[in-house]
Amino acid sequence: MAIKRILSALLLVYLVLSGSSANPGSAGLEAYNSPNSISTPSMYRLGDEVQLSPDGDGERYQPAIAFNYQQSEYLVVWHNTWPGGGRDIYARRVSDTGQVLSWFCVTTGTAKRSNPAVAYNSMNNAYLVVWMQEASANVYEIWGRIIPWNGPGTNADFQIISWANRSFWLPRVAWNPLHNEYMVVWNAFDTTASFPPGLPSDIGGYRVSVAGVVQNPGSPLVFTTYANPHQVDMTYNVAYDEYFLVFVVVHTSATTGNDIYGLRVSWNGTSVSPPGLIHIHDEGKNQNAPAVATNEQDRYMVVWEHEYNSSDHDIYGREYNVDGSPVTSEFTIVSWIEDTTAPDVAANGQGKEWLAVWQHDLGGGSGFAIKGFRWGSYPSTYTYFFDVANFVFWENMSPAVAADIPGYLIAYEGDSSITNRHIFGRMWWPQALYLPRIVR
């Protein structure tokens, strides 16, 4: 780890001294015009890489992050896969200056638990962590737990959704401060067809109270059944008291392949129509892995994988007004000859900017890196591309990002052939005046 940190630091020094802005690809951010001189590397600071998951046997996957502005810290959650086949959920607190704080187990047991998501509630100073929990072979329910800000507390795990002939995948959660409740959404799969995992059937959800009580149990919200929807992501916008859902729909390759759609949803789960289904990107190749963020004011940003060919994906984006109308056409965030996948995005509403991260295949079997890109909300023109974690001895995959003001925490999987897979993190500060050291 010491070697990797030294090499990362040397790379940062090189970028600062050379004045390189490393604009990604020939088409980067076409709709936003070209970058200007505001984005000089000396304005940015990248903290040390640090291992967030505790040592021990097993492998760690799929980090997710929430920011707690009351305590000025983040909570990072992930799932562990143990040598005996068990899976459980762990968490680590990290301050907004990069100090690594306590870790704890969120949930464990004989049933396999995986793919967590987390939202912070500032009124109760607590989190809701949600996850997939295996009920039988390849059949999953969605469960959750309310976690106090500083540790696991005494609240029990609770079941959010289980249904005959259905398996539920990849939950997402957001907190609604106007009604002090959570919204949990998921992808439902019909297990009577093409099982496992089943045929995508709908995107559904439940409102959940701050005490962990599912509202109207037995009557889940069904947001859309159009064209086998799945891979949902969600954000909440307080200015409109609405959620914005983005997801993949399945069209045939003879028409447009997998496409990215969106949907505005009111606080109580009612779809807003007009506009109804929002066609974010339709094209004759597959689009996958959408992620969405909001500036909590007047804009959303959607990012996703665009298939150039089966082994070469690019990262695209599109900005939307809160009424569902597009601000721009879709644009290229990064377009390399190497494969770029698994994007995530965060917003700094005060700075009117966005930051995307993704997994970058360096090609030729040489490994994976994590890259980042920051840009201003339209019509701003500044852009800045940077390395988060270059491959040295580790494979770096599955990034997640969340924002404080003005910084960001980026978490990701790091793996090597001689060590267990762990969750690592780095702070990134735009216009920071110092480089605090992250300590264990």
C-alpha cells in the first residue's frame, strides 16, 4: 500500500508541475463547449488513498456512500463475501477532512446479504441502509435497518419487500426532508421466466418511516412496467418535493437495444404525467448502468454507459431541468479506446457543478483504474479530468462518489492477486488550500 500511495502522489505532483488538464477523448463534453483556463491543476487536491474495510479473510464489494452534514462526515457501506460463502454488510465512518473513523457491522446472519445502498436523515441524525437478502437460491428480498449516525445502535433489521414469484434486486434509497420519510425503490424480476435471475418485470418501491415502518405494506408502489425496466437509480429534489428515477428498458437490438429512460415521481409515489416516461437516450446500441444526481435546486444530471462495441463502452451524460425537460442533448463525458464502465455521479449544488467517476479498463490485461471528471452545470464551460486510482498492483473497480461542500469522497474496490479485495477511499477537493493526510 505504501508503494501505491507514493506512486499516486508522484502522479499528482507531475500533473501539477506539467499543467496537464487531460481532457478526456476527442468529444469530451461537446454540449458544454471546450474547457477554459479556470481549471488549472494547482486548484485541486487529492487526498491519500486509504483502506476503509477492516482486515480479515474474504472479499469486499459494491461500496455506496451518504454524506452527513450535521456531523461533517460520510458513511461508506459495502458487502463482504466470506470464504464459507456467507455475505454481510459493513460500514465505515469517514470525516470530511479525510480522517478514518469507526467501522461496524450493519447486518449479518445465515441469509446472504449484498448490494447495499444508504441515505442520511438530518432530522433524526440517522441512516437507512437497505440491501438484497437471499430468501432461497437466487431469490432476493429487500431488507433495511435504521442506523444512528455514530454506530449500529439497537434497531432491528426489517423486511421491506417479499413477493411470490418475484426476486428483488439493487435497491436504492433517498430521504425526503419535507415529510421526514424515506423512499426505497428496486428492480423486480419474474422468477417464473428466464430464472435466474428472472425476467425484468417492473420498478417498484415503498415509502418507509424514520422508525423503519413500511407504509401501506402489501401494496407496493409500481412506477413502471414498460419494456422490462431494471437497473434503477434515484435521487430526491427538495425544491420540487419529487424523486427522479432513471432506469434501463429493454428494446430489441434490431431497434435501439437497451435504452435509458427517466420518470418524475411525487413525494407520495405518484408518477408525474406529463411528462410521463422521459426518453433520455435511445440508440441502436445498448445503454446501461444509469446514475443520477440533483443539485437540490433546478437540475438533474444523468450519466450512463454507452456501447460503442461489445468490448468498448463510453460514459455519456445529459442534464435535465426539474420539470423533466432536457437542458442539453446527450454528451460524451469520456471516450477512450479502452472500456469505461460503472459510472456514478454527485452534485455540488452550491458550486453548480457535477463530478462523475467510473471504472477504466487499461487494456491488454494490464488492469483497471478509477477516473474522475468535474464540470460546471450548463452554460458553464469549465471541465477537469483527473486520476483517482491508477492501476499499479491493484485492480480498482466499482466506484461510488458523494459530495460535501466543497469536497468529495470517492470509494471503490481494490484488489490484487496476493491480497483480499478491499474497499478503498480518497478525498478530492476542488479549490482546496491544503492537503490533509488521511490517517488510519
